[in-house]
Amino acid sequence: MEKTQQNKITFLGSGGGRVVFSSQIRNFGGFVINIGNHQIHFDPGPGALNSLAKNKLSPSKTDIVFVSHSHIDHANDINAIIDAMTMGGVNESKGILISVPSVIKGTKKDYPWLRKTYKNQLKKIYTLKSGDEIEIDNLKFHATKTFHDDPDCIGAVLNYNKISIGYSSDTSFSKILKQEFKGVKILILNVLRPGKDNWDTHLCTDDAIKIIDEVKPELAILYHFGAKMINANPLYEARRVQRATGVRTVAAEDGMTVSLGGML
Ligand SMILES: [Zn+2]
Ligand SMILES: [Zn+2]
């Protein structure tokens, strides 16, 4: 788990929910996957650029940004990241955004997160809905279903060589999720609440157990922690998941890296 490894996941932040958002006891910069020649930044919430610098990752190396939905803790820094990725639009040969209509086009109630200036700096934009699949070089993205209060919200399964990484994004529990992530080697789940504290827009630990037990990835990563989860200690919750499922499970921390080297 060294930062110099080429193929890796770096968690810039691990916070979720309004209380943690406002106190910033955990950061909200999203996570970055370095795989092959690609650097993919998922859900750049506020402070993303600062967290990249802290983790010695350069936004100019990012070529793909994935924004799962229009909530501030996932989409806030989209324009800043695009500007840094394309060097203010000078580097026209790169810059791909994968996101959803609420982020790119806006909704009846609100403007899009993506401002025109930064939209014009991008090389390509993919506007996805769940079930869609796209291929960029040797990377395959499949947009997964979510059950969340932005109806456009998607998760993702990313495939590259032998590796597949699933990301739930924000969602409540549904049996469908077990199907969506079937066969992934690494499963990142946004588990906002501990224990059996289930909610209609997010997962709790007991929900995560049901999904992980069925999917049986090689590694499960709990991510996006609300205040109750942090008070319960995500490390203990991860141990409980591991005991219940037999799947190696870790709790994300700001700055944590997971090597993909052995899996490619
Ligand atoms: Zn969220
Ligand atoms: Zn959300």
C-alpha cells in the first residue's frame, strides 16, 4: 500500500452526510483510480484539488472524471477539476467527463453543476443512465442502478484487463444491487450509517453485509461515512462485515491507498 505504486486506488476523502460535511472531520475529495495509462477521478467533492496535492497526485494527469450525481459532496469541484485537468482548456487533446443529466444539463429545479466554460474545455462528455455501457480505450464503464434522492444517480463497474471495480455511489438497499455488482473483484460501497440503521437513501452496515455476502468480491471497501458511522468507528463496522461474510473488508480513510498490482 505505497503511494508510488502505479495501479492503485487513492481515497482523497471518506466523509459523507451533512454533519461530517460541515465539520470536515473527514475530507470529501472523492477517490482516484490509477490504472494502465489512465487516472480517473470519481466524485470530486469540495477540497478535491487540495486533497490531490496532499496525496501527491497531479490533476493534470487525470484524463477521466466520473461524477455520479448532483449532490454537493460528489459534484462540487467538477469545474475546478476540469480546469486543472485540461490546464485551463489549453490541453485540448484530453479531458473526458462521465456523468448524468442532472450534473450536465441540470434539472427543472436547478442549473447544471457543469458550467459552460468548463464544458467547452472537455474533449468528450458521456451522459449516462443506469444500464449504459461505454468503452474508452481498454476501459469499460457500466453504469449501475441506484436508489437515491437524485433519480439520475448512477454507480459504476469499471473493467480493465482482469480487474473489475464496483462503486455503488449513494443508494439505499435493493436486491438488484447484488446483481449489478456480480463478479467484481473490488467493491466500494457508500455506507453512510452503522449497524442496522437503514434509511431510504443510503446503505447501512447490515445492507452492505447482504450485498457483499452475495457478490463475494476479493476486497470490499466501506466508504462515505456519516457522523453516526464515524462515532461507531468504521474500522469495527468493517470487521463485522468481514466476520459475517468471510470477505476481506476495509474501511476507507483519507489518504488510504489500495494497490491493484496483484490483480491485473
Ligand atoms: Zn453523498
Ligand atoms: Zn447523494
